[in-house]
Amino acid sequence: MRFALFAGALHGGLAVALGAFGAHGLQGWLPEADRALRLGWWETAANYQLAHALVLVALAAVMPRLPGRSGRLAAIAFAVGALIFSGSLYVMTLTDLRVLGAVTPFGGLSLVVGWVALAWSSRGVVLAEPA
């Protein structure tokens, strides 16, 4: 639970800071020829990172009610997936090392594993006691 909250807060803060940099400061650093493409990569990275930061924080709140270890697996998969997926896009944007595009799907796969683990952990969960 602590890991999910920490990872969510860290990813959230980074996504906001890097998203703001992308919106206000990155344009001057990128070559004009493919600026729009690279800004699109940056925006995708920030959006996915922020979305999964929110999922991690929500997961931390419900984790005590989840059976087994699949909630923890989901948290780890979301945190690692967001780091690999978004991180590779951020670095690719700044360096134009397009070979990193081959790494990005591994982050996406980790995010999918997180969603599957979360779905698995939700079986039989009671989020609120009946009145």
C-alpha cells in the first residue's frame, strides 16, 4: 500500500512537471522539422504517466480490501510500466533516439499486466459494508 501511494505521488509530480515543461519550454529545444511529432510523443508520455499515477493512488486506497497479492503486482506493474513507457518517450523526444521506440511497448505491456492484475484482484471484493 505504501509503495503504491509513493509511486503514484512520484509519478504524478513528475507528470505535472514534465507536462508543463513540454507545454511551455520544450518547443525551443526541438528541431523545427519534426517538432510536432516529438511534442506528440512528450504529450503521450505525460498523459499516460499522470493517468497511471492516479490509478496508483486509488489502488493504494483500496489495496487493504484486495485479496491476495495481485494488488501489489498491479502496483508494481503500473509503476514500472509508467516509468518504461513514459520514460522511453521522454528520452526519445529529447534525443531523437528512435531505437527507444522498441522499448516503449515493454512499458505498455507492463501497464496491461497491471490492469489484468487489478481485474484479477477485484474478484469478490466488497468495497463497502452493506448497511
